[in-house]
Amino acid sequence: MKKLLGIVVIFFLYSNTLLALELPKDVVSGNKYEKSLTGSYYKKYGMQIVSKKKRHPVRSGKQSIRFEVREGDCGKDKSPGTWDDCKNNRYRHELMGKPFKGKAWYAYSIYIPEDFTVKVHPVKQYLGQFHQINSWPTLMFRFGSRGYYAIRQWDGSMVDRTKLLGVNEMLGKWNDILIHINSTSKDNGFYRVWVNGKLKYDYKGKTTEGNKSYFKFGIYQTRVDRWNTTSMGEYPTEVVYYDEVRAGKKKQDVIKNLK
């Protein structure tokens, strides 16, 4: 019986290892990432490692990650999971990291092409989020016609929002986002967000309801059923680039390549 249990544990760990993507250290470090949901619905164009040599925007080094979402890019969990983006009016191509508790530093650089469709309301677009295992996200980064916002949620509802960047500051430019988080259900939790070296968001208090947190990045869209092709035209194809996606215990672990 013990031998059988050992085999099951080894198989489980091996399966989880297989799910993790091999991403270049030039772009990602400090965490392992896998495709959001099962990833089985991913299109080839959904997430690609691209290079400066091929004339793609790169923040540092030689490569970056390119995400693309088109109309119909939705998927669902494999059994026994029950979540279905298609039934819940979501499109996405995202990567999700391993869960953690306590204090951590996260950073990413983001580039939005100048032809990005900004006016998509009532569709909502999120470019980065901190989520809880088996629960709702606690901090989401939303981009729309008014700019890039940090939106804190509790129990699935927005609690506060803070503007980080205007639209003109985002399009056609790299921006560096740095986050210091204490993932805890206690009152000593916090979220601090710097943009291009300036502190833009500072929250103190609970950051989870007791579950571990994990970071997701890419393109996530919700309320996609509210897009009206008659008045708004064809559903837009959106592209976003990420680079310098770092996680660590110290600030220096995540920003050293940006000096």
C-alpha cells in the first residue's frame, strides 16, 4: 500500500512538472508558469516567445512574450473541473504562476501596441492579476479608454481602484510595474505598486481570505457577450507584450535587469 501511495505521489508531482512551461530566463524568472485553465484550448498565436531580431518589442535582453486574443478564444477545465469561459462570456490567453503565501516581490514590463483597441466598453480587459486558489482575484490590472488601473476586489466586488497610467502613456511604450505583496488573511497584509519607479498604489490590510495567492499575466476579457457588432463593428483582435516577468523574495531579485 505504501509503495502504491509513493507511486501516486511521484506521478502527481511529475504531472505538475509537465504542465509547467519552459520559458526563457531572458524573460521570466523566480516562478514556474503554466497556461491558464487547462490550456488545451490555446491557439498557436495565443502565447508566443518572440525576439528583437524579428522586430518585436523587447524591454531587456533579446526576447519577450507576445499574447493575442481574438473573438472566440475561450476554453474550459477538463473534468472534474467545472469552469467554462465560453459559457461565462470570457476570452483569454494567460499564464498562471505557482501559488505562494506571505511576502513576495513581483515585476513585469508591459508593452501595448499603438493599434490596440482601447474603447471596448462594456467588455472589460485585464492585463495582469493576483488571484486566490479556488476563489476570486484580489488585485486586477484593467486597461481601457480611461487608462491602466489597479483594482482591488473582495468577495468578487470592486473595493477600490487607482489609476496607474493614462492611455497615451501606455500605447507604443514599455512600462515597468513592480509589486510588493504580503499574501495573508491578517490585517498586516499589503499591496504596494510602483510604476516606472514611482509608488502609485499603497494598500494595507487583508489580501486573501486565507487561500494562497498566485500571479497571472496575459490578456483576459470578460462580458464579451455585450459587444454589439451592429454599433461597434467587428470584435477586435488584441495584442500585448510582456518582458522582465520576475518574482523573488527581495526587490533586487526582480529589477536587476532594468538598470
